Amino acid sequence: MRRYTGDARRAVAFPLGGFGTGHVALGGDGALRQWQLSGVANHLGFVPDSFFALRVSSLEPPADVVRLLRAAPLPPHPHPAPNVNDADVPDADRLPPWPTVQSTSMQVAYPFADVTYTDEVLPVAVALSAFTPFVPLESHASALPLVRYRFTVTNTSTEFRHGWLLGTLQNAVGWDGVTPIDGTRGAGYGGNVNRLLRRPGQTGVLMDHPGLDEDDAAYGEMLLWTDGPAAALPRAHSAEAMLRFVETAKLVTPIQLGDYGDTALRAAVAAGVSPLRAPTGPSPAGHTWDAGVAVAFALQPGETTTIDVVHAWWFPNRYADFDRFGPQHPYTRSRFWVGNHYATRFGGALDVLDSYLADRARLDTASRAWADAVRHSDLPPALRETVSAQGTLVRSPTLFRTADGHAYGFEGALGASTRNWNGDVGGSCPLNCNHVFNYEQALSRLFPDIGRDLRDTELAAQAPDGSVPHRVVLPRYLPHLHDVAIGGPERPALDGMLGAVLKTYRSVLDGAGDNWLRGHWPALRHLMEHIATTWDPDGDGVLQGDQPVTYDISLHGPNMFVGGLWLAALLAMHRMAAIVEPAAAAAFLDRFTIGRDTYDKLLWNGEFYAQPPTGEAYDFGRGCLSDQLLGQWWAHQLDLGHILPADRVRTALASIVRYNLRTGFAEHGYRVFADGDETGLVVCSWPHGGRPAVPLRYCDEVWTGVEYQVAAHCLHEGMPEEAMAILTGLQQRYDGTRRNPFNEVECGDHYVRAMAGWSLLDAYTGFHYDATTRTLRVGDRPGRFPFVAGTAWGTVTVAADGSVDLDVLGGSLPVDVMESAASRRP
């Protein structure tokens, strides 16, 4: 996997935390930032005095070296990227008073981020592996609100060495997640309580704020823990105090007796190691407490030890207090508590830890198995990086799960890219925006139960006329957005409604079951009847009229962006009808056949699918739209085959890459996601002129979600060079020097559309599983590749002779029919 060194560390911020639990990010410099534990999306959120440090001592010759386990902040890039702030170092001018290490490097194999610390003076080698358990198909196991930091310390000198690994954490219970904290002083602080935790083989500090009401948004608990031989400073006023605690720590008995075994170290730390006195009682008004655990180690030359430190948290309260689309209702002072699902599974931060410890070996092993399945695969490096990083989007602050178990998502997390209209704190464009989620594949494929839940929520919001609004309302008992102006676009998005059909069929293929489909079939029928009646009243299979879409405007007249989704939805309805209502299946196929031929005749211009001129604002007319084949991308993922002539699809794809993949960008009046001499795929271009006076909204922008779907489609069509050209440009923009590889930005950070990157995996490997027929298909490209198939995950190995070996690492995969690309050749 990619290693981030030198300037490439500048903007790296690797999210740690479970699905829907909040997160903290580990920077490429080894420091922690972007604290968002209580569910408030805020990239600038920072909890001071929460860090790691190391003291290494020796008996003879005298030596004592102390280091913060982070590198010095990198200077700002001379040309910072617009619309992002991941390179910001919030404490750059007020680091704790120990020296930093000389340099760091980071290597990532999701969910693991491995940091190597380099310092010529240190007589030991130090490395960190940080992670939160992540197991495909197991949404609960992947939703733990904790981070495990595992340090490996090796004595690289010729002398005996001993010392302390310090882990610290500030009690941030009471913090609103936004207001800046000055040392231990902050709004909401005062009366914070830190309790020393001593259990056999374990040391920690449990943190809370008893003075808060239990329904306070900032009410909760935090935990700092280790199972190493540790001395604890349960309360401290500052980082300086915690460092001084380590500077004064000593191992008297082990030094006298020469016994540095685990038992001796534990006995020594239990007896006390420092004369430093901890403050007592709750924290004073306006202040909180810091806490530290110092883990003792002793190493002969060449010896290695590992030290685990855990941060866990528990914040049960979440409120639907975000900006709402649609009409503003007089809800007065209602707070609309919705809660956090993970908090219903655990009684507090200590319960979170114990749940992890009870299943620690399996969770660690399974998480590593997934990371290795991707890292050691034969995917090209660019695809390995993309597939691996998709997990960070799944567990970003964009997505959450309420106490009742339902999952929701903003379009993104407000950030630097949204200050122009809505500030940089909270969620962007609520909720479950179906036209943006049309591109999402990672969440629903990695956790099919979440994918099903999203469909349950979406279809439950259906209007009496059959339409489905493209945003849902929370709490769910509030009025839905029916017959009102919604926003982004104003009326229910047609592409989003068609996507609801496709996403439902995706869940069916992933094993949702016939009964689940039957439960939603009336809603799907009603939806398709509404679409046909509204946009295809003459039954010619072509949708006409005002068509609201994901560009926050309406397209008018026939266009392949909407038309392709319509054709794919008709085929998906045909397939689903065959399962639950066979008599209805033929009608869907008949309308598809008529529509396919008419769309192709109307829109094909010899190079790509354009749009007949309408004179309406925002129509793209003679333009080459990168999204023109979105429906075909979906059709390939659902194994529906070509919905348009295969040769024209490939020609259109080649045209999209030829005309829209651009190197070199100038100001264009909209949001800038590619600049200077960078390479990116623009949303739309007019290669032969004819750009309208009011062109397609966002046409000059570069959206990674669109880039991923076009690249994946190229792989489906046997065009790897075009696919890799797109991916190379994307990854060079997000290489860590100016932009964070783990935060792809559009209308906010961690943008949902970017989860289209998951589709690259099956597009490259040719892997497809149909749970309705228990049929498995693989491609003929030799190699070993990861797979996730709805009910199982693991690796598939294709030999040069076409033979297939399936290694199921989780779940089960019933297979009655095995197909390969080689066996299907004529």
C-alpha cells in the first residue's frame, strides 16, 4: 500500500472510529486531530493534551531521551489546495514541551494506519499501528466507539534500555465539539471527574461529567486504558504536568534487583513511581482534567515489546438539530432527540472496552484478514488504494445510526468547501439524498443490512402519488417532503427515484430475500407507475419534460443520463417481477425494448449521447456529459447486460475520457476541486462548441464519484488504459501533499458520491454473485483478489488455466452454479 513520507504527509488525516460513532483522525505526522467523538462533524475540532510520548533511559552509560511521538508540523504548501483544510495543524504553535521526533512515515491498509517514527538520537525503533475493528458484513462489530493504538518498541542499541510509553487524553465530556479549547479551559467544562481504573492486568482512567443533565448533547464518558504495566496520573492540569510525571518516574525495585520481568514491572508501578501529586476532586469551573498512563518497558539489545493503549468513548445523545431542507415548520424549541445506536448496545465507555476485549482476538484477526485481502491482492496499486480507502468513507462523520437502529447520511460533512453558503460545522444537505446515494456502493456492499435499511427508510417516505422525495426527514414522524419545494433540486429527483429501484435490486442480489422484496414490491410498482405516467405518458419508453436531477437543476427532454437509469430500472423491475409477480414481468421488458431503441436513435451523435437542443437553462445540448452512461454502469453491476449497443457504449466512454479528462485548470466560477496543472474529469464539456449561455450547473467541476463510476465502467468494457488514466489523475490530486487521500470533497468533506469507488473492485475482477439463483461468476483475469458478496467475504484466486479457488473468510456463500468468463466464451 502507499507510504506517505516527506511532504506527502502534510494533508494526511486518517479517520479512526466505528460506523456511526464519531471519529478522531491520525495525521501523517503522528498527531491526533479532527476530534468528532460526540457526532458533530467539525474538521477543525481539537482536543488538546491528547498525545503519545516516549522516555528511554539506561543504566550505563547515562542516557535519557524524551520525545513526543509526532513530527514537527510541516510548513504550509506554497499553493494550498482550495476547499480543504486537512493540512491544518491546530496546535502547531503550542506543542507540549518535549522535542518531536525527526520524521515520520505512514502506511495504510484499511482499517490499519501504521506510523513509523524516525529519530537518530532515540536508541529504540518505534512504530504505531492504530485501528478500529472493521469486518465486512458485520455492521455491529464495525461500530465500536474506540481506537486501539499498538506501539512496537525495539531496542536497536547495544545497551540495556528501559523507559515509559505515555498515552494521554483530555476529559472532553461537556465540550460541544466546536468551541475552541484553551489548554484545559473550555465552555462546558467544570465539574469533570476522572476516576482511576485498576483491574487485574489493566490500568486506566474513566472520565465523565456528573453535573451534566443526562439528555445534554455533550453528556457521556471517555476512557484511557492499557493492559501494560502502567502507572497512571488520573488528573492533571496540563500537558506539562503529564510529561513531568514521566520525567520523574522511576523503577526502583527492578533496578535494584535487576528483575525487569512483567511481574516485577507491574509490582513496581503499583507501588508508585513518581512523587508528582495528582489534583483531587472534580475539575474547577471552566476547566477539565487531563489524564495519562505511563507504560513501563525494559529491553535487552535487540528485544521488542508491544504496548496497547485504547481510547474509548460513549456519547448517547444525538439531536436532529441540523439545517433542514423544505419548508420551515414552527417546531419552536423542540430538540428532537434521536440518539446514537451504539450507545444502546453499551452502558458506558468501560462497557465498550469490555465488549472489545471479549472478542478482541477475533476482531483483530478478522480486521487484519480484510486488510491483507486487499493489500496482498493482485489488484493494480491504484485499485488497491481505492478499495482500501473506501472504508474510511463508510465510517466517516457523514453517516450515523440513530438509537432505533436506522442509518442515515448527509451528503457530506460541512467543511472548507461549504463555507460560502453554510459554514463548516455539521452535516451537509440532509438526509439520505437519494440522487447522491445513487453513486454509493461501498456502504451497501460492505454492510448489506445497512443497505436494506436505507431502502426501508426511503420507500417508507413515498408520497401518495407514488413519488419518492430525495431527502428524508428526521425524526421520521415529522411531515415528509411531499408537495413542497425540497431543495437541491426543488422537486423529487427523478434520477434518485430510478436509483431507488436499482438499489432495491442490488439488495435482492445480495441476499435480502424474497419476503423482503415482496414487502417493498407495491411501493416499487407505485413508483414506476408514477414515473411512467408523469414522464412517459405516451408509452414510447422515452422520458420527456422537466426532469429534476443531481445537478440541483432540471434537465428537459430526452437525455441519456436519466434515460439510462430508466432503462436499467425497467430491466431491474423485469427481474424482480419474475420473482414476486411473474405476470407483470413482460410489460417492463417490452417498455425497455421500445425505449432502448428510441433513446439510441434520438441521442447518438456518432461519438457520444448528446441532448437535443431545448433552449432551457442548464440543459447540456451538444455537450459530452461524463454521467451520460450512469445507467449502464448500474446495469453492469446488477448483471443486466448492455442496455445500449455495446460498440456505442465503448465509443461514448472513449469520448468521455478524450474530451473530459483534462490536465490544467483555470478559474471557472464554481467550486475548485482540481487546479493548476492537475488532471481531473470534468462533469461536462462541449468539444464541438455549442456551450449554452446557461450551461449545466457544476459542468466545470471535478467530482471523484463521477470519476470513479466512469473508470469502473471503462473496466467493465475492457478499457483499462482509460480507467487507469482517470484514477492516476485522481490519486495524484489526493496524494497527501495538498489533499487528504482519506477525504474526498464535493459539497462537504467525506462526500457520499465518492463511495462509487467500490465499484472498481468487481469491474476489474469480473466477480458477481446472485443470491436469488446462488450463481457465482468470476472473470478470467488471473490473480488473487478480495471479494464481498452479500453473505460472505474473502478472496478468490483465478489461475492461468481459468480454474477458480474461493477462500471464504467470513460468512457463507451458497453456490449452485459457478461460471467463469472463459466458460462463457463462444
